[in-house]
Amino acid sequence: MTLFSELGLADPLLKALEAEGYTTPTPIQEQSIPHLLEGRDMLGLAQTGTGKTASFALPILQRLDQIKQRAMPKSTRVLVLTPTRELAVQVGQSFKTYGCHYRLRHALVFGGVGMVPQIKTMAGGVDILVATPGRLLDLMNQGAIRLDSVEVLVLDEADRMLDMGFILPIRKIVAAMPKSRQTVLFSATMPDSIVGLANSVLHTPVRVEVTPAATTVEKIDQKVMFVDRENKRTLLTEMFACKTVERALIFTRTKHGANRVSELLEKAGIPSDAIHGNKSQGARQKALADFKDGRIRALVATDIAARGIDVDGITHVINFELPNEPESYVHRIGRTARAGASGIAISLCDADEVSYLRDIEKTIRQAVPVDFEHAFHAPHIMSRGAGGKPKPPVRHQRSPQPLDTYPQQARGGKPHGDHAGKPRDAGKPSGRPAGQQTRSGNTGFKGASSSGNRSARG
Ligand code: AMP
């Protein structure tokens, strides 16, 4: 096992890592840090939760300290671009944490807050600027920021930046920088647009890949609950009867949906809040702080707002609604099982969402185990194929790519689901088209299923 001390990092960084309790680099850190310390460009395929922030922050901090140079007024030596303000704040915090023994100046630049303080901070120049593309471009256009002395550029979560329509701002920002610089691009996925961007901004990069399937996803105890839409709300509130649901991040597809779910939980006496793009920056920061400090038990979020949420100890990710993009599912569930930990991800799937579930299963190359035990299990939904068409009930029906074709080693050799042995439902009445089934005691929601609500199913 490699230790941080073997990667060539300087003592002040090792001290900071020790204070955080980190001794062993994550795979992305182990693979990236030596190359980045050499000054190479890098294409990193990794999602949040893999430790990717430290993988670029540590070598950058070391470089800034080694090549001592004062930043020019209105300039920065390092620029990190992120898709959202939340991620910007968290990346900024990581630089602060890991760089606590260096005297370096940081700044954050993102929209939704006043420009004047940002302009003032930038006036004297900084060592590290973490910014979202839109606001950065605004400040560049006003002459408040110049990028002609940037030494290192990081494009973090580049796929999400492109999804959010930032390609033009990014191109303008890159065009304002010196050509000789170190560039690092991180992306969780590799669509053609990212390949194009990577080809144009990176110079003979090393490629480092930590696939979600082999890292985060396998550590997460996933399950799907088939449920009629009208029962989702009751099922959700019942989940919170179980004390193991200490800190749950709940996803909805829309902002209004997020508000409604948060109100529902509040009414049921479960402290919660919602976080989405319609909320002010202050309200979002407060919701996040309350969630981190345990003042609320549930945070309801949309996909975009949740980008960059980095809260340790999320016990459950609950997909109140399934995302229509499979990659979002991977991002969502990666919020639990942060580096090293394990977590539970539950998806509520109604009749209209079966095709989303099948797409997700293809992407993660696993069948999501089905929870049959909950009070609202809807077998008629489960028997629908992709496209929402009812399928004839088939016993022991296999999902598109069953778990047993998924490398054992990548899953830590842990037996998983029915493929680890005899299907649990063998010998049970037919009509349950079992694909995958959760292991007994695996749901964490026995309370919900035994709470006398079966009659609610009618
Ligand atoms: P990231 O993927 O950068 O969002 O990091 C995910 C989480 O893992 C953050 O909470 C980090 O503080 C934490 N982390 C990063 N590196 C390590 C490490 N080597 N050991 C344990 N936790 C880590």
C-alpha cells in the first residue's frame, strides 16, 4: 500500500494531510500526484467522491511554494474552473485545508453574490483563484481580472460545465491564458465534446482513470423500490422512522419537486431543507451548513444544485425521482460512500421511470437489487420492460448485464445479490419476476415495511 509520504509531497502538505487523518492516497491521488508534480498535463476521468480535489490541489500547492513568485495585480497564478458555486467553495476550502502551512492567497469568484468584494480581492492578485466560468468572464470583461500570467489551469467536472452550456465562456477564458501552462482536465464522463475540449487545451497529457464502476459504485449498497407514484410520499416519510437514516440527501428532478418534498418532510416532523438554483446563495449555504452540522436530517436537491456537495457522513442517498441521465445517477449516489466509507442509495421507481432504471443499469453494468420488503412494493411496475411496456412475468429474469459478469475483483470480491448463491425467491410463488433482490436486513427500512401500512396499498 502506498503512503502519501511516498508520493514526493513536501512536509507541510504531509502535515496538513495528517491533521485531516489521511494517510493513504486514494487511487486517483496515487496515480495523478507524481505526474502533476512533474508538471505534466493530465486528463483525469473521475467523479467526486474519489478524492480528485486533493489529487490536483496537493501538487499545485507544492508547485506554488517551489516556484516562489508574487502574483501580478488582478491576476492569478492558478485558475480552477468549476461548474457550480458549491463546488467552487469546496475546492477553495480544500486548497485552504491542504495549504494551511503555506502563505498563499486564495480567491473565489462566482455568480449570485455582489461583484465588488470579488473585484477588491482580485485587485492585489492571488495565487489561487477558484471560479465559475460565467462570473469570471464578466470580471475579465470589466478589466477586473486578467489571465495572462496563469501557470496552471484546472477544469474540474468539465462534462458538467459543458452540460451547463459553458463551452463558449471556457473557450474565451482559455484563449486569454498563456499557451505554456500546465493544464488538468477532470471529467466523470467522456462524451465527444469533452474529447474535443481535451484535445484543444491539453498538451500530451497523461490519462488517469478511476471508473465509477470500479470505485465508488461498488461500495454503495444500492436498491430500487418499485412503487406507485401516489405512494412515493408516504414511503419516503416512512423511511425516516428508521434511525439509521441519519443524514439523507434526497434527489428530485425539478426545483418545485425539491420544495414539495422538503415541505412534506417538515410536516412529518423531519427537519429538512431544499437546495436548488432558485434559492439565494445565502439560503443554499445555510441549508448546506445545517445539513453538515446535523441540524437537518434531510437535504432535498436537484442534480445541478447538488454538484459539489461534499458532506461527510451522508448515510443515505434517496432518489425520490430517478434521473433521466444515467450519469446523474452515478453522481448522485457518489454523495454517499465518500472516499473509503460505504453508503446506501435507494431509488424510488414508478411506472414511468422503469426505462430510466434500465438505462442506469446498463451504464453502471449492474442490476440494481430490488427491495421487495417495503410496504408499497408494486410488482406490476417491476414487470415492465424498458419503454414502460408490461413484460410477461418471468421467474429469475436476468437484467441486461447481470452482476456475475461484473469483475469480482472490482467489487472487492464481495458476493452481491442473488448471483452470490441461490436466488432467495426460489420456491416462492411465481409472478414475481425476480432479477435482483436485496439481501435480508439490507434495506435499513424494516421499520417502514412492518409499520402496519400494507393496507395503504389497497
Ligand atoms: P473529492 O472526490 O475530491 O470530492 O473528495 C471526496 C472526499 O474524500 C472529501 O471529503 C475529501 O476530504 C476526502 N478525501 C480526499 N482524499 C482522501 C484520502 N486520501 N483519504 C480519505 N479521505 C480523503
